[in-house]
Amino acid sequence: MSGVPALESLLVIALATCALPCQAQGSGYWTDAWRGWHFYELPEEPEGPAPRPVARPASAATASAVPDRASVTRPPRAPELLEFERLQKALEELRQIAIVQPSEANVRRYMALESQVVARASAFADVARRVAWMQPELDPSLQGRPVNALALEVYDQQQAQSRSRAVAALGRDHVLLFFFRSDCPYCHAMAPVLAAFAQQHGLRVEAVTVDGGSLPQYPQPRQDNGIARALQVSQVPALYLAQPGAGRITPIGFGVLSQAQLLERLGSLAEGAPGGAAGGVVGVAAGSTALRNDLTTTAALPGPTWGIKP
């Protein structure tokens, strides 16, 4: 029986030896008896500051490619720009002050500065005119329609001659359709103007009566065979430019038109069309009857339906 106490003493010494390293690891599940022994749990790591990331040094090429912002400076602005901005800001501020408080002193300060600005603008305009006199390519009076009375007369003559040639070229394959009523006084006024214009420029006019009557200048007009309804002619006199070979009809105008208006519209239409063939719509002159919105494009109608031969 003496061997039993010796064995118990050895067990106590072994347990004490195993408990020392467990207590040295700190509080954890090793010391929590109620959690039991979980062999799959890892021991807790000691708490401490997180390691800082090691910054990698940038290469010399990368450092030289990125310029320093402090070394980049904007180019100095012209003093004239600074003066202009200062003057503009001061004028606006004085104007606003004078509007909010319209006293004599405030209005006087604003008007005094405004007179200075107007004087500078006038000086600029004088210099600009002198520069334009010496540089023809910068002179606006030499571009487009002139402003001088004598030059304007020459310009109008050249325009009239050019448009007259263009209108005469239309007579080779175009016909003017003139819709009228025998009881319309405006149609009676339009007929002699159109007849004289057509004779002067060599144009062919096909008069189409809407009510079956006639006019002195056109005693034997064509009867309406449905073309007036197809073109939705609701107002007379009405004038169209037709190209029977291509089957195109373009409205020219409604109401009484003068020879100058006829020349302007037909000339612009002939000059603006590609290849010299009328295919667009002429612009409306100032003071003339406006073109209908639903006829602003050419109507493609077959030539045989008109009964008109090229």
C-alpha cells in the first residue's frame, strides 16, 4: 500500500507542471472551465499596434515626370485686361447702387463713369474705321450689298442682269402656271404684269381658269382639270413654276406681284438650284404675300395629269 501515496504524489506534481504554461498564456478558453476544451480553437494573439506599411521609394523617372505645383506659375495677364475688368466691375457696381439708392450723388457717379466708357468705345470705333479704310478685306462696306448710293445702284443693275439671264434660262424647260378667276380684280391687275414679264424674259405662261372664265391677256385659258385641287389652290391669283419633264411644281407667290418681285423670286430660285434646274422654293420678299406652309416643298405630279407638254 505504500506505493499508492507515491503514485498520487507524482500525479499532483504532473498536473501542477502542466498548469504553469497554461496560465502563462493569459486568460482565454484555456482557463474557462465552462467552455470546455475546444481543440479546434487557436490561441489568442497578443494585442499591439498594427504594423505600418512600408512606403516604396518612387523611381527617378516617375518623380521627374510629375512637376511640382508650386513651380508651375500662370503667365501674367495683360494690364489692359485687368483694367477692362476693373472698369466693367466698377460700372456695374455703380449702376446697381444707383438703382437701389437713386440719389443724385449715386446717379452722378454712375453717369460720370459711363461717359468715360462711352468715350473709350467711340475712340475704338474711330480707329476701327481707319483700319478698315486701309485694309479692304476688313471693310464691311465692300462685303455683300454696298451701302453707298452710287455703288448700290450699280449693284442692283448687276443683280438684275444676272437674274434676268437666269430667268431666261428657265424658259427652256419650265412653264409658269397662272391660276385665276375671271371675277377677281387682283387677277385682272396681275395678268398684264405677268404677260409683260413673260414676254421680256422669254417665258411661257399657261393660264388656268378656276371658274371657267377668261382674262383679256389670256382669252383662251386652260380649264382646271383637277390640278388646282391637287395643289390646294385656295387663293388667287396664284403663280407656280412647273417643270413638265421632271414633274415638279414650285410655288412662286400669291396675290399681285410686281415685275421686280417676279424677277427676284424666279432669279433666286434659278440661281440657287443645283445645275441650274429649279428644284427649291424661292424666299419671300419683304412686304409680299407669304407662301403657304403646306406648299413649301415642290409637289411631284406626273406631267400627263396637267395636260401640259414640255
